[in-house]
Amino acid sequence: MNTEQGQFTVEIIYALPQQQKRIKVNIEPGTTCIDAVKQSDMQRYFPEIDLETVKLGIFSRSVKHSEVLQPGQRVEIYRALIADPKDVRRKRAEKAKDEGRVNKITGAKL
């Protein structure tokens, strides 16, 4: 796991619906999440990643770009949502109501 004195390995991950990429990078202690992402050169494979605004996480927990990494962590690069999940749910419920698939008063399924 250690390649040189003090260095350690972390994994950088980015996924699309049909494709994903995992890159392991050796970093120095004190390296931040965004520095590790830059070091991974993930933008070479996915040029749409904007390093200034990208959302990052470590094992599904949202983190700031400045968070310092620990050995064995996995940095996840998040994509922007296509649609707001609350809006999608509301529209689906309204459509079901209009089509008569739910009780218009209680909202229960028929």
C-alpha cells in the first residue's frame, strides 16, 4: 500500500449510468480531497467535471474540497442531479390523481 515513506493510497471514483472509472493515487499526508482528484487526472476521461464546483464525498458522506484524506479512503465525485426528486415525486402523484389511480380526497391508492 505504501510506495514511499509517508505516502498512502486513496481511490478516486466517478460514475455515469453506463460507465465508471476508479483510479488509485498515492498521496502525501495532508493532501485534500480536491488535490487528490486533480492528481488522479479524472478530467482526462470525463472532461465535463468542473473542479471548481464539483461535489465530493467519502464513502457516501458529503465533504468539503478542503477535507484532508486518511489512508484507504475513497473519494467519490458526484454528478449534478438532472431533476429535483421532490418535484418528480409531486408530478407523479398529480398524474396518478388525474388518471384516477388514487382517491382525490385522501390520496390513498384505489
